[in-house]
Amino acid sequence: MTLEMSWGLLLPALLPVAAMLLVLVVDAVAPRARLAAPVIGALGLGGGAATALPGLVGTGPRLTLCTPAPEGRCLWDGGPLTSTLQVAALLATLAVLALVSIHRAGVIDVVLLLASASGAAAVVASRDLGTWLVTLELATLPVIALVAWRDRRAAAHGALTLLTTSLVSFGLLVLGAALWVTGTGDPTLTGDSLATAWEVPEQRVLVSLATVVLVAGLAFKMSAVPFHAWTPTTLAAGPLPVSALLASASKVAAVGALIVVLTPYESVLGLSPGPHAVVAALVTLTVASMLVGTVMALRQTEVVRLLAWSTVAQAGWVILPLTALTAAGRRAAAVYVVVYAVAGLVAFAAVRAVHGPHVEDRRDLTAYQGLLRRDPVAGGALALALLVLAGLPPGVIGLVAKIVAIRPVVSAGLWPVAVVAVVAAVLGIAVYVRWFAVLIGEPGEDAPARQRSRRASVGVALVGSAVLVLASVLPQLLVGLVS
Amino acid sequence: MALILMLLVPGAVGLWLVTGGRGLDAHTARVVALVAATVGGLAAVVAAAMRPVVDRAWIPDLGVRWHFAIDGISAPLVVLTAVIGVLVVAHAWVEQPWTDTHLGLPRGSAATYLGALLLVETGALAAFAARDAVLFFIAFEVVLVPMWVLISRYGDPKSAAARADASARFILYTAVGSTLMLVGILLLVGQAGTADLDALPAAAGALGQGPQTLIAVLLTLGLAVKVPVFPLHTWLPAAHTTAPTAGSVLLAAVLLKLGTYGLVRLPLANVPDGFARIAPGLAIAGVVGILWGGLICLVERDLKRLIAFSSVAHMGFVVLGLASGSATGLQAALIGNIAHGVISALLFVIVGGLKHRWGSVDLAVVRPALREVSPRLGFALILGLAAGLGLPGLAGFWGEFLALVAAWEPAHHEGVLRTCAVIAAVGAALAAAYALRVARIVWVGDAVPDAATDDPVAGALDRIDTRTPDTRGVELAVLAVLVAAVVTIGVVPHTVLSVTAAAAEALVGGGR
């Protein structure tokens, strides 16, 4: 079998790999060049994102790794949606690399980050189960090592939780993939083969089961309820930049993977019977995540735990438009996850700027009393990120993202789910406004001293805020990316 | 051009004041804010007269356009917002919430306070001028955070817990309402295929009874929180009691109007059949609000809360007018809206001033008669109360009178609405009773002495400090503008009615 290759489309995933190899080679040749690894890593990530840019503006199909016609299937799709998610994942990883800080980032950190980024860039583009499964694990497994790498006992505990979760998730994904191949007789995720399988009742049941199992496996990675239990423990125990990675780039990769799985379903939407089991599974995930995540976040006083529960809630919001199973829903999920990733990164960067690299204790809400007054830069960025997450103007992009997310659901006729989303949105406002209220209060007596080495964190927070402000003024820049 | 100025100047200056300009000293900040409010206000008045149109693509993928224009229904509200916007900023010379030091705590900067006022004004103007349903929703949300800041940071200095409670209630109730409204708007826009408010009525006319009713229920429920309609009003008294005077004025005169305006603009204009179906429920809720508000006003001790509950009663009349479904009812709602905006602004300025002077406005505390110690303030209070009870010749009369007329001859559901009209008339009598109660206690100074023993400490303190300086300077000017508006609308209601008439006819006639 010959594959038609177009290397340009593969570059977003290949450049980080190349950078990873280069880092290892340089480290073997010149182990004393400490700055080399982060610089090469940053170039690899930035370069990968740059090569994905043409996909954002390009029209026409961007398919590659195609088998010969007439039975031709393409295993790699570099369309606008894919490219957007690739750019988001790569740049989010770059931001995390900056948060780790260029002086502290060792070779291991850089290599693991690059591996995870290349996995993320590949999984969102893959269209066959083999590539999908391998690259998805490539995107997530290095993160476990990153959590455990730092020398804290709690971090090891967090890593163990994540490892256990990942094993269960991997098992489910393999099972789901096997069921899919059995059901459709086709290892690629295409609408045609699904539609063919859908006509036979037995195959239909098998495929539905396969998808539900795959969705459950992915729900672990997206930290959607009821597969979320690892999230608060791991995020609060691990190093802050890795928590930021889990909440941004990993989330983008997982959502991208879910979008790939759900894409074929558009071809069976109009059929009778429709894909009710899949919709029911998605609705359960979104409703449970939105409500449980928000209610739990309401009770937290430790900020990273609050952000962890908020990431659970936001996972529900990302899945919300996907319940419609339409192209508009997939685009909406991509827009929402990008907005969330940027806002989440800004929040994590601001938290790091406030507490510094050694953040174990006193990450309490009270440490933020009057931050806007004491520290306008970090405080302002954090305030903006919170408003975007809450979906309140002046964080207009957060509000637009919510509109984008609810719209496909309403037009698919699932308006009761939309009404649940209303409740979640309001509770979410309570969560973020609670923190916002602390920020704009009067500075307390015992405010922690301002950290010294925090240029990188402030830089990330500022760049992220600039993106949020720009997107708030011109939401089309972001909303238009994926169409 | 005027439209852009009207939104851009207060918006940009407001944003700058809450971010970069926070360090500005109080005096400069006030001047800057006043200039911005005046320029924005003048632009708004010009825009209301010239009716320009701004229409640009904003988010093409969502079909959302940057589409602003003013028509007969929004013009009076835009002018009202512009005037109130200038008045509340000017009021910063009278009352300075940022210097109220209770327990020695400083409270935020003057610039943030003024910036928040300007941002609320911008959001309201944008919402009134928006000609795109989704844009309307976004503008509707713009006012949330600044208003929340006004209540939670600059509200009643005595109790931080009360501020937190009132501000949280405000933002959460309003968010429930607006997000429900969003679902309704998305459903409407999705089914009709356009978000343009000009094209929507025609496009939505083809919808069946089921979808129309569902959309109308979602939109009406959402907006009813903002109005507020009876069982959903519980956020309002807390917010009014706690907010600084300027915040209360903005809340009553501008934000509540967003709710009624939205009811006219979205369910009434676009899904008239669905709205007519739920109209009896709305009318009953409105009438219950009239009675409930009136009865509470008869016993309420806190004067600010009392005015807030009277707002609930007045909005009951507006809702009743809307529910009648006739052009008269719509006219009644629109003029009642404007009248309530002016009257409640007047009353809140007075009561806020009294609270500032006395420390509290507990009616059970014996105080000297207002007519003796400060006759000008007393006169304004009496005028405001008289307008509030619907005395002919003042602003409040037309809204109530026309609402009753419309409810007596409704377009549908005659039995329910006639009954509602009768009960509402009884409610109007209640308004007279509580207005006289307030006048007797505050103006005549005829408080029941033994009630003061409930709170001996506060009573004693207040008795010692019995000086009530009369109004003068900026406060007098603010009051004079509002009094003039109350009288003008009362004597020549035609100024408002003629502007809204054509648009109202088109709305009610066009939907059928």
C-alpha cells in the first residue's frame, strides 16, 4: 500500500519531535549548555505553531496520508478546525515552558513537554484509530512524568493518581477502538463507514457502544464528571506549570480527540433511529460536569483547587455544544476550549506570579485580598481571566464563547440541556465573582510579599490578557478561525 | 457619528477610569467623568433626534452585527438614560461614597466609582440602541459588573455582609434572567434565521403556536427578573437599600427600564401570539406586585426599602399595560416606564440625601418635620410622593391611568384583564395611603413616639443630631431637573406619547 504524503501538513506534529531529538543530541554532545534545551524547545513549539498557521486561512481540503483511490481514505486532516486546535495546543505548551522558566527547565522537562505537544498536535489531525490512540497517549503520558518529576511527596501521590487514571482510560480507549473496528470493519473514523454500519441493527449497537466507551475513556482526560476524581488532587499537588499544562494543552488535545471521534456521527444524524445512546452519554457528561464542577468550586478556598474544579466545570461547557453532533457544535467546542485554555493559562500564570515558584502553602483566597491595588499587573490579568471564565463583560469573549456553546444545543432542539447550562452559568458567575470580589477589595495587613523572579509568569499573563482583550473587541478573529 | 460618540465617550472614559486612571484624585476624576457623561449625553440626545444608523459586521459567524439605531420606542429611554447619566455623575459632588469612612476603612477610589457609573450608562445606552438581538443581550450584560462594583464596594458603609448579600443577589438574579433570555433569543434567532430586530418580527411570524409560546415564556421569564415582576423581585429591595444614592438612581431609572424595554422589544414584538398566551399570567403577576408592593409600603420602616417596593408596584402597572396587548397598553407601558424612571430617580435622590444626613432612614425614629427644617427638600419629597401616587398633572398619572384603561379594553383575555384592572385600581388607592403615610411621618413630622423605643441607642443619637441642612448647590440642581421633568411629563404627556405613538402602533398592528 502506498501512502500519498504531504510533509507540510505533518510539520506541526513533526517539528516538536525534531526539536525533541535535537535537544537530546545537544545534551549528549554539550551537557553544559543549559540554555540550549529550552531555546530549542521553544523554537520547536513556535515553529510547529507557525506551520499550522496556513491551515487557519486556507480554503480547500488539507488532507494527506491518503490511500489510493477509489477506496481512498485520508488519515490526516489539517483543516481549519484542526489547525486552530494545533496552534492552541502548541502555543499553550510554549506558555507552560515559559512558566517553568527558562533557567529552571531541565532537559527532561523540555523533552517531556515537546513529546506531549507533538502528541496533541497529531491527535487532533488524525483520522484513523491507530494514529489516534498512539498520539493521544503520547499527548498525556509525558504529563504524568512531569507531575512526578519534581521532588515532592504530594506530587508523587498526584502522579500516581494520574497514572492509575490514565491506565483505566487507556484500557477503555483500546476496548472502544476494538469495538469500533468490529462494528464498522474500518479502522478509520469516517462518516461513510459509520453510515453503512448504522443500517445493520447489530452493528449499530456495537458502534454506539464503541463510541460510548471511547467517550468515557476521553472523559478521564478531559476531567469530566464522573471521571474527574484525579483532577483536584493532581492539579493541587503537582507543580503549577504542569497543572497549567493539564488545564490548557492537555484539555485542547482531549477535546480535539473527542471531536475526531464524534465527526462521523454527522452522517447518521438524520437517520432513524438516531444516535441516541451517544447523545445521552454526552448529555450526562456535560450536565454532571457543569453542575458538580461549579458547585464544588464554590466551596474551595485554595485557589488551585478552585481552578481545578473550575476546569471540571469548563469541561462540561466544552462538551455542551458537542451534544448536538453537528459541524457547528464541533466548531463551537473548539472555540470554547481555546477561549478556556487562554483564560485558564492567564489565571495559572497570575497565580504563579503571586506565589512564586515554590507554591505549596498559603495558596489561599485570602492571599489575594486587594491584589488589584497591590499588584495591578498580575491582579488585572487575573481579574480579566476570571471575568472571561465567568462570561461577564468586559470579558466579552467569555460571553461570546458561552453564546457559541449554547447555540448549537438550542438549534438541535436540546433546549432542556441549555436550561441546565443557564443554572451552571449563574453558579459559575458566583464562583468567579467570589474570587473577583477578593481581588478588588482593600489590601489586607498580612499580604504576601511580591515575588522577585516572576518575569516569565507576568509575561505569559500579559500576552494571554492581550489575546483576551483583542478577542473581546473583535470576537470574529477567534470565532472565525474554525470555519 | 452621534451614536458612536454616545457609546464611545462614556465607555472609553469609564474603562480608563477603572483601569489606568484609578490613581486620579477625586476632583479631576469628577470633572473628567462629568465631561464624558455630558458629551455622551448630548450625543445621545442628538442621536435620539436625528436617528442615525450604525451597521457593521461584528461576528459574521454568529450573524451578530454591530447594529445600532434609535426608534420611537427607544428614543425616550435613551434621552432618559442620558439625563440620568449626567445627574448621577453630578451627584458625586453631593455624596462621596468613596470617602465614607465607617470604622476607619478607606473604600476604593473615586475614579473607580465614577468609571463604574459611566460604564453602567454606556451599557444601558448600548442596550437601548441595539438593533440586533444578540447584541442587545451582550449590552444587557455589560451593566452587570459595574453595577455589582457600585453595590459591593460603594454601598452602605455600615455592613459589609449586607453589601455582599445585596450585590451577590443582584448579579445572580440578573444573570439567571439574562441567561434564560439568551436561551430564548438563541431559540428565536435559530428558528427565524436572523438576529436583526427589524427583520425578526416578520421572520418569526411564521412560527407555530408551540415554539412561539416556548420562546415567549423563556424571554418573558428572563426579562421579568430584571423588571422585576412580582415573585422575582426579591433582589430589588436589598440592592436599593444597600446601593449608594447614585447607584439606586441608576438602578431604578435605567436598569429596570432595560427589563420592560426588553419585554416590548423581544417577546411582544417578535412572538405576539405566544406572548398573548402568557399575558394573563403576566397581568396577574403584575397586579399581585401592585398589591404586594403597596401593602409592604404601608408597614415598611426603612424609607429606602419603601421606595424600592413602590417601584415593584409601579412596574406592576407597566407590566399590566404590556399584558393588555393593545396599542394603548403599550403606550401606557412606555410612558409609565419613563415616568417611573424620573419619579424614582427623584425619590431616591431625596431619600439618599436624607440617609446621608441622618445616618439612617428608619421611619420609626422621631425626627423634626422636614417641612420646617428643610422646606426645599420637603417640597421635592411631597412632589415625588404625589407623582408616585398618580396625581393628575404629574408624571405618574398617565402611566397608571392608561394602563387601567388598556386593561379594561384589552386585545384578548377580557375577563382576566378586567378583573386585574379592578384590583389594580384598588392598588392605586394603596399607593395614596402609603404616600400619605410617608408624608405624615417625614414631612409633617408626626411620627409615633413610642415606636422609637425599639432602637433606643439609634433613636437617641439621631435626636441629638437633628440638624437637617436643606438642599443646595448641585443637589438642588439635580432635584430641580428631576422635578421639572416630573411636572413636564405630567402636564404635557404628549412630548413622550407622540414620539412613541407611531412605533407602538406599528408594533402592535404589525404583529397581528
